[in-house]
Amino acid sequence: MAIRTATQLLTQQTQVRRNQEMTGSKVFTKKDYLITTLRAYFLQNGFNYSNYQGLGYSLVMYPAFKKLYGNDKAKLAKSLEENTEFYNTNPNFLPFITSIHMAMADGGADYEEARGIKMALMGPLAGIGDSLSQFCIAPLFSSIFASLAMSGVTLAPIFFLLAENITLLAIKFGVGAYGRKLGTSMIDKLSSQMAVISDTAAMIGITVIAGLAATFVKMKVGISYTVTAKGASGKSVIDIQQMLDKIAPALLPVLYTLLMYYLIKKRHWTTYKLVILTVVLGILLSTCKILTTA
């Protein structure tokens, strides 16, 4: 629905951009777009459950609006107030939206026109951004640098923070520059690809998380029993963990990870509850020799 709305507005927005190109009157420079891109870090400032990122969006766009309206304080105040409405998207892809917003404002588009594109892109880019940053980039770097930390590399946490934040900063610069370069025509090109991009990022994220669960969650059944077969001279030891490994290796870590997901998604448990549950179960089950990490 959101993508359709953006596409319907595309013809009108493209005409605005053509008029801008014909007159050659541009207010914003590359530096202005760059400043707004960096201000995407302020999007979560003032977050609340009334308008979510609305205040943050106005804060991000403030320098652009101030330059656009100059000394007209009434228009500046009105523009800032209008853009404090409900908004919720991924901060790493916000520069793409703000670049388009600036290009439209620079071309003379009114608030309702810019609002249509801004709202249309909010949902799709939130899905793509969340899938990419939370379920792809973060787990990928976590697995790499957690392995290094377990191997004794003391600077691994610092390298992790640097790698993740540099990657996310590069994404901000990339989508911001792309949005500035192509303007509103980008919507028509990406509208049919957004679902594919989001699904691909989600699949990569699921694969990485599954690998993390199998590698770093240590859970093994510590129960074994001895049986004597009829007519046999010796006894056989049946190890339940070996039986499970033949059926599905790392089955318990995956099942426990799914339990954590269920408690977060369906029961809305906090991280503190999950940690307490894990510690209590770990102590009880290891004391009873039911589970072991060896």
C-alpha cells in the first residue's frame, strides 16, 4: 500500500524535479545533504510513545529547513511542527528519506507532497533496515569477533564496535548519496525490489543466528545408562546425547534458542528475565547431572 502511494505520486514529483533542473535554482548543496545524513544519529532523540521518532525527524531536518526558509521564522516553525507527526523507521536508512525530502523541498514541493513520499517510504525501509542491521550485520560481526575473544584476543570487543559502526555509517552515507543523486525517481526503481531486499536480508540473518546458536550455545544431555543384551557377555552404555547427535546435531542449542525467541516474541519477556531463567535452569539441570556443557 505504501509503495503504491509513492508510485502514484511519482509523476507529480518528477515534474517538480524537472522544473527545478530547468530553472537551476537549488538551495541545498552536497554539504547540506551530508550534514543531514550525519544528523540521522539524532533520530531517536525525544523518542516517545505518542509520535515515536517525530521529534527526532524534525531535529534531523532542522538545518535544512532553516536554510530553506531563511529568515521566515513563521514558515520554519510551521515546517518543524508539521514534521513532528508520528514517524517510525530504521535510522540507518533515514538519510535516503531525508535526501528525497530535501530534493523535493528544494524543488518547490509543498508539505503534503513531501509527506506522501516520506510516509510511503517509512514502512518498507524500516523493514529492510531492521532486517539488515539487526539480523544480518550485528549477528555476523558478533560471531566473528566473539570467536576472536574466546581465542584470547582482548581487543575483539573494540574491533566489533568499530566494524559494526563503520559499516552502518557507510550505509548511511551510501543511501543518503543515492537518494540525493536520483531523487524521487528512486521510488519507482526500488518499489518492486523492496520486498526482495527485505526477504534476502532476513534469510541471511536467520542463517547467521542459527550458526551462532549451534556454535556458542553449549547444551548437552548428561544422562547415560547401561543395558545388557540377552545372550551377550558384556554391557552396553547408551549415551542419549550421542543418539540426539545422530538424529540432529546441536538440537538442544537450537531448541533453547527457539524458546528464547518465543518468550521474547509471544510473552514479551525482557532480557533480564531471560538471563535469570538461563542461570536458574543452568544451575538446576547441571546440579542434577541432566545437562552438561562438556
